[in-house]
Amino acid sequence: MAEKKDKKKVLVCDDEEAIRLLLKEALGDFWEVTTAADGRESLTLATTGRFDLMIVDIKMPFLNGVDLINRLKERGNAIPILVCSAFRHLGDDFLKPSSGVAGFFPKPINLKELKAKIFELIGV
């Protein structure tokens, strides 16, 4: 396992504390995980920090996930983004190449599939 200083960084953006804690625990052996509880905090962290990948929920206070993704695209942010949402019907929209999203995972999240996608996108 890589030492913490060598780990790639993942930003988890979700308003549900249980999801943030679950993902931090599940992904923390491979990646350095930072969490944000709302869209505004997510945007601030994404634009002021250096992250290798983001996991974004759609429904968040202050700035929803769609607006967050659009603002990041407007700023030229090319970070891979995975969307995790209970809104399963949005999956087709986010899997279009024009969405700027690298993957869509419906909640409840299949952690094995999520980890596999992260490994594919950024390695360890």
C-alpha cells in the first residue's frame, strides 16, 4: 500500500454524513479521501485543492451536483467525476460523453464496482 503522501486524492461530495463516512472508510486504504457536505463547500475545495477524482451526489444543499459539475466545466476543470445518486433515471444523461462525467453509480452504491472504476481512472 502506498504511503499517505503518495496517495492520489479523492473528493467525496455528498450531503448525507453516512455516505461520506462510508466512502471515506471504504476508499481510504487506497486513496486519500476528503469530504464535503454541500455543493458550495465542494466547489471551494475542488477549485482551491488538488484532487485526482471527485465523487458527486446530485441532491445537495446550496449548489446541487449538476450545477457543481457545470461550474467546474466552465472553469476548465478536467478532473474525472463520478456521480452517485439515488436518482437512477439520471444515469443515461450522465453517461453521455457531453456530460463530462466519467461514470454514474446508483445508490445504494456497489462499492466493488465503484472501486474498480476509480482504479481504472486514476490507479492508486
